[in-house]
Amino acid sequence: MLTQFQIKKLTKIFACYDFDNSGFLEKSDFTRRSERRYEIAGWDPNSPQAQELEALNMQHWDAFKDYADANGDNKITLKEWLTVFDGQISGKPVLFESFPLHLQNFFEAILKSLDADGSGDYSYFEYSQLLKNFGTFDDATVKSLFEKMDINGDGSFSLTEMKHAIAEFYMSNDPDAPGNLVFGPLE
């Protein structure tokens, strides 16, 4: 069963995906999220990167719709969203590999799209691109979040660190886990 803290985090990310603030998720929210990502990155909508991201977002939408849309109305309510995550992450170890395969693939695609220089690490700039996709954060907030998440202080996150941060966000019940900040402040 999801804890209140997990519900808080999942409600936050639901609101981030609800691009039009309608109170439910639908295909257009996932399309707009892709468009926002490649607008931020400066990609042409017809570029291979944009097309790949759009295809993966549509696969993500289709998978979530199949799992979560209990009444078949092509909309996912917060209750349906929480029910799916309750079934998919509750009681699992806080490991990226604990996610269902479709979520692992989706998160890996997002991370690949953020690695602008292809280094395999995520710089402050690349992390700021992630946050811009999920909201409007001033530079001071982004810098503070980056510093809190950069546990070893090397000025970047490895792919392994980013995957662990995502797992912490979705699965951890520890309010002090750095991964809780991966998509911005919880408050």
C-alpha cells in the first residue's frame, strides 16, 4: 500500500504530466509534454530526437492507459494513477530495476534525451532542462536542488545516479532521500 508520502510525490508528478491542468491525464498531455521537451532543447519537431521522444511518450501513454484507465474513457484520473502505482511499486526495493519494463524504457529515453553532450553524465545545465520540462523554476532553486542531489559533489550525475534518484522519487518513503527532488521541490 502506498504511504502518504508516496501519494504526495505521485500526486505532484501527476500534476506535472497534466499539461492542461484538466485534473486527468489524456493523450494530448503526453503529446504536449514531448513538444515542450523538444522546444526547451531547441530541436526541430521533425528531428530524429524529437520523433523518437514523441514515439516513446506515446508508448508510455498507451501503456499507462492500458494499465490505469479502468473505465475505458481514455482519461486517467488521479485515483486511477495512484492505483496503478500502488500495484506496480508498493513494497518493492528502491531500485530502478524494480520498475515495470515499460517505465524503465520510458525513463531511460527521457534520460537519453537530456544527455545533450552524449557524455553519459548529467551536468547542471542538463538537469535544469529536466526541471524546465516539469515546471518553472528560478536559477537559485535549480542550483539548490542540484547541489542537494549531487551527493559526491563532482558537479554532475551519472546515469546510475539519475536512475537511482528516479527510483527514490517514486518508491522511497524516506523524506530525506535526495531523489525526492529530481523533479523539483515537493512543496
